Amino acid sequence: MAKLVVIINACFECNQRVAQPQSLRKYLVTKHSITIPDRTRAQWHSNNNFTYIKTTTAHDSIEEQLGCPAYLQHYSTVQELKDHYYSDHPGIIPPMHRQQQHRQSTNNDDSEAV
Ligand SMILES: [Zn+2]
Ligand SMILES: [Zn+2]
């Protein structure tokens, strides 16, 4: 059965929530100097696994997912969202942040070359 999910726009660096994907992009630029590419006008489409709903009311059967403002991708934790940014949008992360990430991570996989 498909899960009921609501897409949350949250900053992957500090977990700050904003109302709109556009606001999140603005927020990331202002606060973290991170520029997210513009998303196409694609919408979330419900599928076999997820039914996307819009609500501001918390409910037990509704799961919150953190959406990427650039891709139609969503994750259940900020850490997963962050991993997605670092692996799928390496160009948008300022060097300062990458070093931080490198310190936290023990994996030596040098994926700088793109
Ligand atoms: Zn933030
Ligand atoms: Zn993304």
C-alpha cells in the first residue's frame, strides 16, 4: 500500500524548515552560500510507493519526507538529504562545506573528479 507522505522543504545544513522550495533555495544562498539549480516545473506524482499530499496538519499516518529543491527526490532524514546533495550535486557545495563533510566521513573514496 502506498504511504501517505508530505514533502517538507528543509535546509540540509541546519534543519531549518521553510514553506516553499523557492524559499529554500533563497535561504541556502543567503545563509550557506549554496546555490541550488532551478527545478523544472515538475510536480510530485503519486505512485505505487507514495501518495503525495499537501497538508500542514501532522497526522500519524502521514510521513514527512525532506524534498530536494532541485530534483524530484525525497528523503526521510536530513542526513540522507545531505548525502544526496553531496553525492548528486557536488558542484553546488562550497569547498568549506566539503572539508567539513570530509572530516565527518571516514570513507576515502575520492570522488572529486567529475
Ligand atoms: Zn541552513
Ligand atoms: Zn537533489
